[in-house]
Amino acid sequence: MFTGFYPHQTQVQTNADINKPLAGKFKNMGVIFKDAGYDTGYIGKWHMAFPAKDLSSHGFEFMRSIKNNGADDGIPAGTEEFLKIKREKPFLLVTSFVNPHNICEWPRGEELPDGAVGSPPPVDECPPLIENHSQMKDEPGLLSVMKKSFQSNKLFPVGDFDEKKWREYRWVYYRLIEKVDALIGNVLQTLRSTGHYEDTVIVFTSDHGDMQGAHGWSQKTVFFEESTRVPLIISEPGNRIRTVNDKLVNTGVDILPTLCSIAGISLGQTYPGINVRDAKNTREYLVSENKMIQGEPVDGVKPEPEGRMVRSKRFKYCNFDIGERNEILIDLEKDPGEMTNLAGKQEYQAILKQHRRYLMEWCKSTNDPFQCRY
């Protein structure tokens, strides 16, 4: 999101890769805006491959509440401090909220880093079990292995959850959303009270979602919609009318060129993303990357598959580099819950081959070394 390049291009594909040296090769969003004459600020969760003290790498001059977790409550005060600074220059301010990410800690019985939300009520007062809780039909064996691998890990102790526990999990998740929503409201109110609301572009997005028990998964580790389909809201002064655009957007690579277009900043080189505000910029499909390394050994072997997801308007195609029957094809129009894998269906072979071509085309155009397997 902050470099505008794909994980295989920055070589930061997992949290374990964050110490790889990037500063000399990839310019960070903060540096780009600072060099263009903007005051730059960053408040909240710091989860990037740049030391927070290295201003030359990240470019954010004003920094507050910089933590991995437990940062959210400090964001409104930091925002108020930044916005009350008298300045002649325009500004870029990032408010990096953690929640509802604290749902990770709840199944482990750990203290929630950004504050407690209380205990779940009786189960009949909790949200219902998610509709697509059961396993996908004709699911690749790899996904079953990876679910077992992840849920054997103390980081994801949901393998023995019954309906009651999953419903409580969802109750907590919604409480965490309410908690962060209130803090975001405080930030927006500070924009208004400091007189900046009518001259500030506001962008809201997320890096990933949470499975909430869909297909028996928690966390963010798979290509299902609950994990990969995230919000993107761009609210501009004088045009805060609520409209919905069904354009295919990759928030990982499209945020930076879009913000630079809004700010009138020339990036000076070719980036893989698009300015999503330009109606002429559309794509037939997009690709997402994944590397699953956080599991435990299964039958003495620790699987660490890498995968790619191709998303077109109607279909989703996934390919993994290990395992038998390692492809998934979903008709999201007919099957939004992703309950049936169509990759083996004869009547869908033309669509399957089309999406294979999309992936090979993308790998070639972005120099992605991923090896597609059929």
C-alpha cells in the first residue's frame, strides 16, 4: 500500500520479511508526499518494513502512538495535535487503526491490546453462525491440510469451536468494529472542529478482513471473500455524495497512484496500479498474492504454500504451488458464499482456461516467478 508495488516485487511477502532492505529501491508514500511539499504525519499501528526512526525511508515527519498493537486510543489526540499545527503547506496524515484486528487475541484468551469489549451475552443474543460456515464442495485438499496446520498453532486455536464459540467470536468482532468506528468518528469530528473537513480528501480502507468462521476459518490467511474483499471509500470535498462503483480495485497497488493523482503529484516512473478515480482506468481482472507460513507440521511436514488469486467481474480463480487439485474456480454471481469449486466441472473449462491465461499474463507482465500448476 505504501510503496505501490506487489509483494513479490518488494520481496515482503510475509511478516517475517519486514527486515528486508527496501528503502533504496522503493519510495514510500511519506517520502513522495514530503518531497512534493506536503507536511506528513503518521499516527497509530506501525507495520512496515522501515524502522520508525528512519525518516529518510518513510518520510513521515510527525509521528504519534507508534505501536504494533494498543495504538488506537491515542489516535484521536494525535490527530488533534497534528491538525492544530498552523501551516502553509497541504498535509498527508495517515491514521492507522488496529481494530477489529484484536479478534486475534480473543480466541487465545489474551488481554485485548486496545481495550476490553466485555463478555459475550447468552448465545441466543449473539449473531448467528455465518451462513457459509461449512466446507466448500470439491475443496482442494491443500485447504483442508492448511486449516489443520493453522489450527494446530496456538495463534489460531479455533479448531474445536462449536456453534456457541463461533457466535461469541462474531459478537466480539462486531464490538471491536463499534469500538474503532467510534474512534474514527472522533477523528472526523476533529477534522470538522479544526476547519479542515471541507478541504480534505478522506480515504478509508483496510489491509484484509477476517473469516469469522466462514468455511471453518478464522484470520486472514485464505482467498475467500471475507478475507480479501475490503472496503475502499474515497470522500472528496464538495462531492461527498454516496455512490457505489463496481470497478475492480486492488487496494495494495492502487491507493498510491490514486492519492498522487488527487494531490497533483507526478510519480515519475511506471507503477503497476491505477488511479481509480479516472473512469478510463479499468481492468478486466486483478491478482492477489498469498504465502501461508504460520501453520504447524501436519503428519511431520510443515506446508508453506504460495498462491495467487485472479478476480474478474464475475469469477474468482485460485492457483496454489503445492498439492493435488490445486485450483479453485468460483462463480461469485451464483455462489457468493463460495460453496462450490467449479474447477473440475466440464461446462466451466473455457472460463477456467481463460483465468489461467489471465494469471500467466499477469505473472509475465509483473515478473512474478510464481509457477502456475494445473
